[in-house]
Amino acid sequence: MADIVHPVSAARTGLGQRRALLKAEDWLGLIVVAALVILVLAPMATVIVQAFVPGLFSGQANQIGFSGLGEVFSRPLWQRSLSNSLFLATSAAVIGGAMGTGLAIVRANSRMVLGPALDVAAWAIIVLPSFIIAQGWILFASRGGIANNWLGLSFVPDLVFNPWGLAVVMSLKAFPFAYLTVTAALQWRMDDFVHAARLCGASRLRVFTTIQVPMVLPAVLSGTALIFIDVLGDFGLPAALATTYRFPTLTYAIYVAINQSPIRFDLAGVLAFYVTAIMLLAVMSYFWVLRNRRYDFLGGKARLQGGGGSRLALWPNVIALLALVITIVVPIGSSALVSITTRIADGLAPANLTLEHYAFVLDTGGAFLSALRTSMGIAIMAAIGSGIIAAAAAYVVTFSDFRLNRLIDLTCTLSLAVPGVVLGIGYIFVWNSPFLDSLGLSLYGKPAILILAGIAGAVPIAVRVLLGAMAQVPASMLSAAALQGAALPRRLMTIAIPLVAAALVSATLTAFGSAVFDLAINSILRPPRLDVLPVYVNRAFEQGQFGAATAATLLAGTLTILIIMLARLAAGLAISRLWSVQPRRAKGARHAQD
Amino acid sequence: MLRIESLTRRFGDQTILKALSLDVPEGDVACLVGPSGCGKSTLLRLVAGLDRPDGGQIRLGETTLSAPGWALEPHKRRLNMVFQDYALWPHMRVSQIVGYGLRHMTRADRDARVAHLLKLVQIPHLADRLPSQISGGQQQRVAIARALATDPDILLLDEPLSNLDVQLRLEMRKEFSELFKAVGKTVLYVTHDPLEACAFADTLVVMREGEIEQMGSPESLFAEPRSAWIATLAGYETRMEGELTEISGRDRVGVRIGDQLMELPRRHIGLGRTGRAVVMVPSAAISLADDAGRGRPGTLKGQITHCLFEGRGWRVVIDIEGQPLSLNSTRRFAPGGWTTVHVDASAAAVFPQ
């Protein structure tokens, strides 16, 4: 018998054997898992462990136990924060869920001219940072704001600045989650199911309550759960409200714990644990409610929902217009108006219009430009980092049988629900720990930690986007490349990446856009004396420099949108060149024709 | 020589390949035939290195390709594959696709090889096209050219004709036969259609539930199927069940179907003297008996239950003692009438039930 010449025959023991069992995809998977451990799992683990051993990672160690967790019941501020957060998240989930579902039903049943605008607005509201929308509402609804001073609507401040008013404001920010999930569920017509029920003698109302509503219920529940999670972890509203109306939430209490003397990382950790626990509870309840509720009602006869009636039908258009005004025009319009107004109190008059706020932010000491430059740089690096990690994670999950695929998928899914504030606290525990400090790896207080946190925040969404794109690529295309002798790097660069290029560009640019304005991460992890954009805007707002804050927001927002549009255009051109359908002459063809 | 030894593959509780062993001599065309889920594509993927076995090993010459929990990565094996969906990269042109595995060559050599292969598969004029700009049959030729480009020791084909229309499929059988002869490679070809395999196979490997049920030349497999199941696969469409009966002659066997007796050649080794038996007959071996033939050995009497028009003729279904038997006829018969059929005993096969 001749010698076996495969590479592992000589090393079938110990580490050698384990290494031999790993394919290139497994190595890539291990790198992805290592990245997720550093970026997400380790910080989250420290938050959980720290709740039972307060101060373990911050040098303020106490005894192991539940004493830290119990403090929420003895501190009035924490109690209020907890109840406020739960109230806000629950009521916004109900109000926003109903609003999103209602608008989605109107959208699906009408050909209204404002339909596409409603779709774009829903995406825009999700992408817009909540503190910018909240600032817009404060500028509109506060005593000294536009509604009272310009429009004479003196009842508006009382209407908005109460717990229910804030719940409605949060609903207006978060309703798109329900709108988009329900719109997707209503995309296909369910005529046969409805007709079958009608032929069984059911009335329209009974068909609606027993057929149509239950069939879209999973989508409604998804949207509602997403709203709850988004609002519970939101930091923008309490940050924007800080000087106007006292309404502490858990996320804001965390921020206060690490920004007021004495700095109490241990207490911030306990609060972060509560937020995490509630999030997980919400996610688990959501999965429990949805168990066995999978409806595969899409068949070969499915048709796209076209809606009915005239494009200019009155009621659908009025409802859509009202929604657009309340959700986008009021907050963003208020910010825009304030940015070109000398004093809000002087009303909307030509003499009161000015560009001095723009000149101010562009001139004064270069703080804005410095903050903009820093945030842009951090966002670019975070976007590239998250694009690379997300592409690797999505590739491994889609095309390999790596043993930890489920861990990767689960980590990316659950970390969608982790608020920036909680992640930030976890980062402090990890990167400020005495252990890493002794190794010289303490990143707390350095700009690099913002990049890492930015990547961590963007990876879950980027992975979702790329998983969808990679699911459309047949595995045989990668197998074919492997059989042509292409090793993993070449398979990735020449087959996988070109085929999902458009999704990769979208994921990367989304990460860039969200990292520029991430107030929570920047507020918690920003090194002292480092100017970053969201903190610059928020501080100007806190100091009552509303004109400067709004001008800075609009300048940075416009620049971000321009960069995204230009990058998308350039990428689109590159991709379309790659996919050009015009035959061109190639050397191979010349040989073939010789 | 491709040597597969006790190859086992499990997915959860299900064992897809059960210690399967198979040798394919160098230059042979071996066709794996069997129904969906029999494990033939899994076997092909294991040979290609796209999956890892749980037990057994695969060797090519003196090289071990796979062992339990381990597999030489696909890009390090000297084999190539034509996929069922062709797996043509949509963002590349035909010449780029075919030349993808020739990166080690100089540009001039690569172009020359691509041109040669495109000529071999008769599509030199499509070098500049994208996959979306060519037909299904042309896509298949590109996939074949790509698989041949790397000059593999083994060529693997996974149901390559399944996406083509009937006419093109018939043409491609002939072309495959010529191509395999021309390239002289060891070929492992997966199909669920034994007739397709017959056109070019040196060896037919019939698989069922993760095991090899029968293996041999196409002629032997069609002439002497080893089980009723293989007989069905080989085109023995009519199945009748009966009781074995003692008759004179050691090489003959009697099967009583109801009150009627059939005398058939004893081919199956495991067939006893008594007990239940299954008689399998190709439709072509059944004909309507003329008046002179009635009552002779090999004839059966039955009642016509259906007469279905099938374009070129009629399919007559006859109830023989409660069991349906069908034959082709140029005439139409009225259901309900009685008739006598003649079964060519030399073409029939008997198996224990």
C-alpha cells in the first residue's frame, strides 16, 4: 500500500488533529466569533456579572450578592427611572403599534399619491437620531417654542410635556417599526382566504377580525416589540429633555451615574443590567407569543397588493399628510426654522431671519468643525470595520457548517436590542478594567473605543442586511469556485463580495450614517477634551444655544447625506460596470474566433 | 482509481450513506442512479470535498481525499464538477468563467485554453456573453468547459441534464457520450434516469436509501435486475403478485396469479420453491393474444378496465385477477370486455415478495 499523502496523516493527535479538522471557513468563523466576543459578548457579560458583583470591573468591588440589584427599590430616582422607562416603552409600543398598523393598512388599501412619501418618511424617521427629533419637538412645543410664540397655541406645552405627551412623541419616533413590518405583511393580497371566508357566510367584519387581523398579527407583534425595545433603550429623548422637563429614564440615570461626582460605574452597571434584563424579557416574550404562529400564506397565486381607488382619494391622502406633518415636518421643520431665526420669541418675520447661527458654528474656535471631522473619521472607520465583520459573519453563517454559527446568528440578533448606553457601560467595564490596564490595553478615554463601539453598534444591522443578500446566492457558486482551485480569500473577493456588493454598500453606509450621530455611545465613551458631533450638538442645546445646535445638526446632517449619496452613486457606478450587460470583446473571444 | 471505502454520512438521526464502498477504475464513466434522497448527490459532494464524511474514506490513487471528520479542501483536489444549476457566476463573462481556474497560467496560455475548451463544447462565439445572455443549453456547455478547464483527474456531474427540455436532453446524451470518450477522464455522473445513464455509462451504480442496490454494466442491469425495485427503475412497468408453484424444470418457475398460472425463467437466486412472488414485466413484452394463442402457456385472461389515448396509440389497462396490467395497442377497446394477453416470459423477471 502506498503512503497516504494527505496533509494531516502525520499529525493526527492533540492540537495538530484539531487544527486539521478546521477548514478555511472555520478559521474565518473563529475570527468572527473572536470579534463578536470583543465587541459585544464580553462587554455584555461584564454588565451581567457586574450586577451580582458590583464594582468588580471598576475597582469598586463589593461582596457578591443581590444588594446592588435591590438598590433600585431604595433609591427614589431609580424607582422613578424604572417606572418612567417601563411606562414610556409600553405606552409607546401600544400607541406607536396602533399608529403604524393603521397607517400600513391605509397604505395597503389605497393608491394614494402620498404613499411613497410615507414609505420614505418611515425609513427617514428610523434613521434619524432620536435626540434630533426630540430637540425638534422641544423647540416646537416648549413654552418659548414655535407653537406657543408663533402660532399662539398656548395649550401645546401642557399637552406635550407630561408623561402621556412624551409617550406620544416617542410613538411618533418609533411607529415606523410597526408601519414597515405590517406594510411588508400586507404586501401580498390574501384574496383567496377572504373569499373562502365570505363563501362560508362570514360578514366583512367577521372576515376582518377572524381572518385578516390574525394573519397580520405576527407582523403587528413584531413591530410592537421593536418599538418597546427601541423606546426602552432610547437615550435621545431624556438627553434632549434634560433642561426642559424632568423625566428621568433608566438610560439617562446610567448617564448621570457616570457623569456626576462621585462617578459610580458600579451603580451604572446595575441599571444597565436592568435595561438588559427587561430587553431580554421583552424579546423572549415576543418569541413566546409568536410560537407556532408562522403563517406561510404566500402561494403561487399571490399577487402584489395594489390598493384601490383614485390616487387623489381624499381621506387616505389627508391621513398620510397628517402623519407626515406630525412625524417629520413638525420636528425637523422646527429645527430648520430655529436655525435661521435670531430669536424664537420674535416670531416668523423677515427681520428675525438670519444665517448667523451657521456662521457661528463654522467660525467659533473651530469646535464644530473639529467635532465634525472627528465624528466623520470615527464613523468611516466604524463603517468599514462593521462592513468587514458583518460580511465575514454573514458569509460564515450562510455558506459554512461552522459549529458556532448559531452563536454568531444569536449574538447578532440579540445585540440588535442592546441600547448604546448599556453597550457603553459594558465597554467601560472591559476597557477600563484593571486587568487590561495592566496589559497596557486600556482603551477607555481613547478615541479607539468609540470606533470599536461604533462597529459593535452597526454590525447587527449590517449582518441582517448581508444575510438577506447572501441567502440569494446559491452555495453552488462558491463550491464551483473552490473546485476551480480558488482558496477562501479568492472565493470571497471574486464571487461572494461582487454578488452582494450592493447590500454591502448599503450596510456600510447605514453604519456610517448612524455612527456619525450616535449620542449614547459618544456621551458615555467620549474621551475628555475630544470634540465629537453629537455631544457638541447636545451640549449647545443644553446651554440654550438652540440656533447653534440646530444649525450644527443641519450642516452635519446635510454633509452626511451628501457623503452617503456620493458614495452610493460611486458604488452604483462601479457595480453597474461590473455587471455591464453590453458584450465587450475579450482576448478569449479573439482566440476563440481565430 | 477512485476508491470509496465504507463511506458513512449522517445528518442528525438520519444516515444518508451507510458504509458505502465503490471503486471506479481510471477512465471509467460511472453513473450513480437512484430516486431523490437515495444519497447519490451526497456521495458526489463528499467526493468533491464539499462535505465531510462521518465514517470511511475516499482515496484517489494514492491520495486520501477524505477521512472521518476531515476532508482535503475542494480547491486542493484534482477534480471538478458540473453542478445541477450550473453555478455560473452572473457577474462574469463566459471566457472569465471558463478561465477562472487557470490563474496559474500566463495570459496567453489561459486564453488559448479557454478558446480550445469553448470550441470543444461548440460555443466559441459566446466568449463575451454574460450567463444571463445565453440559453440553458449554452449555460450547460459553459459549465462543462469550466469543469474541464483545470484538467481534473475526475469529472463530477450532478444531474446536469435535469434543467433542459426533453429534446435537448436527448441530444446532450449523445454529446456526452462523445465528449466522455474524447476527454478520457474518470467520470462520476449522478442522475435519477437510468435511460440517460445508459447512453454513456461503463458502470451503473443503483443506489437506494444510502446503499448500493446493484452495480454493473447497463446491459446486465437491464437484463437481470436484482430486485423488483431495480426492475421498476429499469422500465419493468407492470407488476403482478402471485404464489410460487412447483413445476417441472429446475430453471423454470410457476407463479399462480389467482386461478391462472404463468411459467417464467428462474433467474433470481433467492427465489424459493413456494411462497409469495412478484412478477415484473416491461410493457413492450405484453401483447394481445390472437385467437390461436389463447389458452397457451404465457397467456392470461382479464377484463379491460380503461383504454386511454396516448397520442400514437392506446394504453389498454386490463384487470388480471384483481391486478392491473397495461399494454400498448393501436386499437381502441371498450372497457368492460374480456381479452387475453400474451406475456413474453423471457423478458419477465420474478422476485420473492
